[in-house]
Amino acid sequence: MMAVASAPAKVILFGEHFVVHGNPALLAAINKRISVTAGTIEAEKIVIRSDIGAAGEYSGRVFKVLRGGKRARVLIDPIHDAARRALGSRDRDGGIEIDLCSEIPYGIGLGSSAASCVATVGAVGSLLGRHDRRWICERAVESERMIHKNSSGADCYISTFGGLIRYGRKEGYKKIESRESLSIVIGNTGIKHNTGEMVAGVAKFKARKPKVFQELMTRADEICSDAASALESGELERLGLLMNENQLLLQQIGVSNKKVDDLVRACGAAGALGAKITGGGGGGSIIALAANEKESARLAESIRQAGCDPIEAQIDYKGLVV
Ligand code: PMV
């Protein structure tokens, strides 16, 4: 038996980091995917191969590296965890073979870890006849927490459900319809970040300056709600201004840096309606909003000239495909 699932990358349009502390965030799925093929095998083990430089097999608690040396286990443990959660307390004989193939650059804030967990639970779950997206998403969130412990869950929700969503830890997710099509250009600074470390840095900021943090949370919350209504009414210029303001908040909580600030400024100078970090920050990626597709090509060129890699992203409305 064999099953294939794929799940998209994402950008956070508004509210990253603040979402970890209970605020809402707005997210969009984009047209870069991770595909997972899962098949049953006779041997009682879980074999995982990936094109991200790691492969290994698990027989009970015993792990054997097949490729990737010492780093292999760190990279594929969450995939293994996702597969185990999908399998649950299965009492059948035999094992599972998993092949993961990714178009999503990892460590730059595009949600590659979440997409790999979602696609793995999707593929393995499908072998057992489980297709319920919420069931899949909840398990993927738990596995993603192996990678960064205090994950808000936002990345798994957008990767599972696709399109544009508003997400909050308590309120859950809600689909948003954008009246205008969005031309978003991603700029990869080339600096890999560790989301868990960035999130821990913000927690320290909060502990040091609780009052300031609370004020920033309040403003971030308002920005998020204004942005949702700007999306729904198609006011792209307003959306851009709100992105710029969100970036100022991210600077204040210490997740921006010079390269990010320079890139955001370069996008503004090249005519972006707004630009900001997307995801964990500390390098990673920025997003810039273009007025239209033609402008988007111009923004991509200015990102290239700033020495960074551009991706002209399309919104993915499919989410998880099994
Ligand atoms: O996976 P990244 O680097 O795009 O960051 C996830 C977004 C954060 O808000 C920083 C963390 C979270 O769990 O929501």
C-alpha cells in the first residue's frame, strides 16, 4: 500500500511572535510544497529518506543513520514523531517507509518544518484511512513542537488548510477572503535562523519589560484586525502601511537585524506598498507587498540587487493534498 501527501509553505503576513503569546496572526499558504510518499513494508521498522541530506531507520527505540551523519537524527526525528502519531496504537505487523521531497528552503521562515509534519501525518494517516484535516493538523502541531517547543501551531494550520487564515491559539483558525489578488515577493536574507531561539529571545524581552511588551501586543492585535479588514475590502495600500508598522513592532522586540532592515528599506525604495519580516526573523526572510504583478518583478530585481534571493510567491488555496 502506498499514499502520497503534499503540504505548502507559508508566509506570516501579520502577527508572528505575538501569536506565541496569545495574539492572532494572519497567514498565507504559498506555492512551494513538501511531498511525502508513505508505503507499508514487511519489516517492523520506520525508514525515512529525505532530500534534505538525511536518512535513517527506527526499529523500536533503536535508530540507525543511513545518510547525513550526526545531524540526520535531529532533522528526521520530527518526521518519525509525525509518523508515529499518525499510526497511533496500531496493532498491525509491518512497518512504514517514508520518502520526503521538498521545494521549501529550510530555516528561513517559510514553514518547512510544519509542512513536513503535515504532509507526513497526511500520508501515513491516509494509509490507515484517516483523512480528516483537523485530526492531521493536531498531530502535526505536536510533532512540530519537537522542533520548537513553544510553537503557536500557526504554521501547521496554514499548511493544512491553505489560502489565507487568521489564527490564534485560543480562537483557532478562520478563513479570510482577499478581495484583491496579492502580489507578494519573498526576500531570503540567506541567514538561517533557529525559530526556537528567536522565540526564547522574545520571551526574555517580555520578562524584562512586561509593560512595554503588553503595549506592543495590544498594537499588534489592532494591526492584525485592521489588516484582515483591509484584505477583505481590497485596500492594498492600507495593508502595506500596516505591514510597515508591524515591522516596527518586530524591531522593538529584537527579532530584526541590519540585513533585514536594509532589505526592508530597499523594498520600500523600490516601490513596495509595505515590507516586513515573515516568520521568526533574526535573518530568515522578509515579505514585500507589490501593487501588482509588474511591480512584483521590479521588487524581485531590487531584492536580487541587494544580494538576496527573491521568490515571487503565489497564494496556495489547496493546503494539504492527499
Ligand atoms: O517557522 P518560522 O520561523 O516561520 O516562525 C514561526 C512563527 C513564530 O511566530 C515566530 C513562532 C510560532 O510558533 O508561531
